[in-house]
Amino acid sequence: MSSEPEPVQQPGPNEMRDPATRAEVRRALVWFSIAAAIALIVLLIQPLLIIFGGLVFAAMLDGGVRLLGRVLPIPRGFRLLIVVLLATAFVLGTFYMAGMQIAAQASQLRTTLETQADRVIAWAANLGIMPHREDITGLVREGMGSIGKLTSALGTAVGAVTTMFMILVIGLFVAMEPRIYDRGLQWMVPLDRREDFAVTIDNMALTMRRLLAGRLLGMAFEGTLTWLALWAAGVPMALLLGILTGLLAFIPNIGAFISGMLMAAVGFSAGVDTGLWAIGIYIVVQTFDGYVVIPMVARRTVDLPPALTLSAQILTSALFGILGLALADPMVAMIKVALERKSEISARGAVPHE
């Protein structure tokens, strides 16, 4: 008489009590979560950039509030109000006092650039190395017509104003009560990791304030020095070029290149000598700023390699547009701080305890 078959006692692959099965499921969930997070970031990249821009603006305000607190020990809300009022008064006062001149120079600058571009195109066309202007205009119109349907709302003037408004509002709200958002982020982290997370957030905030303080100082110095030097050399539209140079200095490397092209175009529109003066001023200002001002500021700020910064700007501008280009430097700085903090935690965990 044959005995009945005995059931298999070992767990099968669909048995969740099996440690190997649970380990594989956890591993699959990790990879699935990473893929879902990447897809979510790609879909929500524009809102995320707006939020990050608001945090950058909040860091600017917070730096001003902390600096003002060293000389004026009053509640934080009043210090923030003073900083906002001073910044608003500076912007409005600058454009009010120089508004007519800037408006006239802006129109003149566009006319000058168009004239210089026509000269360059005509010179290149006569040499046979470039199509004529009519052919270029046709190509541009065809290209714009083919990509016109792909233009997003943020690319329009209304979208740009709305984006800037949202950045200002988010930054102002965060600067009012930064500790509330700090505690909220810590609450989302497990208890055993909150201390390290809090230190990482503090390091990021400190790095952001230092980075932006150095950037604002460099922008003010570069714009003022460019304006005075161009005015002394007799270059037209010196005030507008100085303002544009200061604003473009927020975007290192690329901004300096654009401002240099503008100065050269305007300078040569007034004559060869004036154009050479404009080029010389650009070289002197950029050299002094790059070898004297930036190293002095960098001693108290984050140290970012120029090649890394330029690569990040190219990548973010290609992926996210002008907003990504403007925020490339802060993003790289935050990633650098996070990686350095991760290395510190890993090294500390690797040290054997006695």
C-alpha cells in the first residue's frame, strides 16, 4: 500500500513570510519608487523650480534680516519689513531716477545691436561664409513657425510675470517664519535621522546665504565699476550697460560673456577707438573681478569649481530654460552640501566604537 505524498514544507516564491522573497520585494519597491520619483520630478519640474526659486529669494531676505539683526536688535518681523521696504525703495528709486535715460538707452541699444548685426551679416555674406540676411530671415521664420506650437505658457510675458510673482510670494512667506517649514521637514524624517537631517538643512541654509551674499556683492561691484569705466571712456549707454552687466553677473560665466558682447557692439557703434576701449574695460573688469573680488568673497562662501558650474548651467538651461539657468549655481551648491554631509555621516558610522 503506497503512502500518501507529504506536502512540501519549504516556503514557495509567493510566500511573503520567506525572508528571501521579502528582500526581493523590498528591492523591487526601492527601484520602483526611484523610477516613480524621477517621473514625478520630470512632470512637476516647472513648479519645483518656482518653489526652489522662492527658497533662494527667501535666503536672500533671511540673510538681510540676520545682517540687520547685528546692529538693530528688534523682532524678526520688523527687520524683515525693513529689508523688504529698503529693497523695494532701492529698485523703484533706481528706475525712477534713471527711468527716462534707461528707456531711451534701451531703445538705442536695440537699434545699435540690429545695426551691428546687419554689418556683421553683410560682411560674412560678402565673403561667402554666411547666407544673406533675406535667407536668414526666411529660415528664422520657418523655424519659429515650426516650434511656435511648442512654446509653453511660462515663455510668454504673462507667464514670466506670474512666475516671478509666485517666487516673490513663496520667498516672502518662507522668510517670515522659516522655523515652521524647518520643523515640518524634520517631522517627515524618521526620528533616528532627524538630528543629522537638521544639521544638513542648517548647512544648506548657511551655504545658500553665503553664496547669495557673495553673488549680490559681486553684482553690485561689477555693475558699478563697469558703468563708471564706460562713462569715463565715453562709451554710449554706460548706465544701461552697467545695469545689465550687474544683473547678468548673477549667472556666472555665461552672463559675463553676454555683457561683453553687448559692450563690444555698443562701443564699435561709436567708433573703432570706443569699441577697443569697451573691450579693454570688459577685460580689466572681468580680470579684476575674477582674480581679486571673487577669490576674496569665495573664502567665506562655498567653493564651486568653474567647470562644474558651467556644465550645470548648460545642462539646466537645456532642460529647464532660463529659470533653470538662473538657479543652476544654487542647485549645484545644495547638492554639494548634501553629498559632503552624506560623506561625513558615512565616515562617522564607519569609525569603530570602543
